[in-house]
Amino acid sequence: MFSDFADKNSDKGESILDKIEKDALMGELTDIDNKLSVLQGKLTNNDMKQYELITGVVDYQKNHIDNSLFTLDKVLQLTKSADDDVYTLLAYLFKGLGYLSQNHIDRAQYYFQMISDALKESTDIQNANELEVLFVCKTLANSYNSMKLYKKAYQFSRCGLNYAQEKHISYFLDELNYGAALAVKGKDDKSEEYEDYLNLAYYLAKANHNEELLTVINH
């Protein structure tokens, strides 16, 4: 059975599941449960990994961490933990975030490292869209900064910025620049770089009306 719920290459452009996934990643959860329930019973086996991923992300966003971790394990069963599958990487990411929120730093690092290893060769993941790649980069940068692993934070900020430049896209540029700024903050030889990243983050956040980031920068 052909499904256009998750066909990224369909003529309709972004699929229904892609749109819901984007909302989930952005933390825009209004009506998301209803949108998901409408799809139940209409999805192919191939759609299920994306559907379960979204469910796991939504649970994480709602702070239902144990439910999220359980669902993300289902995603990994469906992807067979293939590291060239974006849903594997997103499952690792949100498992890491879940463990980080529970202060299980070692476990979080383990899952973040799995993503790092997978992306070492290339950020071109066959079934990933650009938003997903940049979301992974900026989230890892933020997470590594929060763990005071600044070298890794800088690496993923730059990875995201380079990818965005290469693909001519602007998702999360404010946050990626802020991540880079935080990663080099306080380093004597990087003071100019810090100012550049911070200023860029500020102006981009202003342009994007990213009030949350502006509050952090102005704090």
C-alpha cells in the first residue's frame, strides 16, 4: 500500500507526518495528540518509526520521560538502530535528552556520542530533511554546552552552521551562533570570535522574534 503520510518525495512536498514531526521538534504541541490519533490505523510499517518517534518526542516535551524512553526504544527496534536512518539518530538524541533531564550524564553522553560517531563521516543522512539535521546539531551543541563539554559544543555548532550555509537554509541559525558563542566564551584567544557569534545570535534572534533566546542573551 502506498502511503503519502511519510513520503518525503511525494509531489505534495512535506508529508502530513513531516509537518507533525516539525511541530513536535519545535515544541508546538497544540492539538498534536489529535493530529496523531487521526493517523492511527492508516500508517504503513515504514511510517511507524516516524510516528513512534513523534510520540516519544511529544512525551519528552511534556516531561513524561519514562514513557518517552520506552517509545524511543520502539523506534530503535523499527530502525534496527541503523545509524544511517535519521529516526535512529533522533531517537538517540531524545533518549540522551531524557537521561540528561534525569541527571544521568553518562547515559546521555553515551547516546550523544552514538550520534557524533554516525555524523563523523557525513551529515548527509539519506532520509533526513534539513530541519532534522540542523535540529540535531543545535540540540547537541546546547546539550554539550550545558555539560560544559565546550569543544564538542563548538564542533556541533560549527557543523550546523556549515551545513546551513552549504544548503542555503536558515533554521536555528540564531541558536547555532549562540551555541558557538557559549562554547568559546572566556577563552582569551577567542574573544573576538565570541563577540561575533554573540552579536550574530542576537540579531538573528531579533529577526526571528525568538524571545526565549533574546531573554537568555540579555540576561
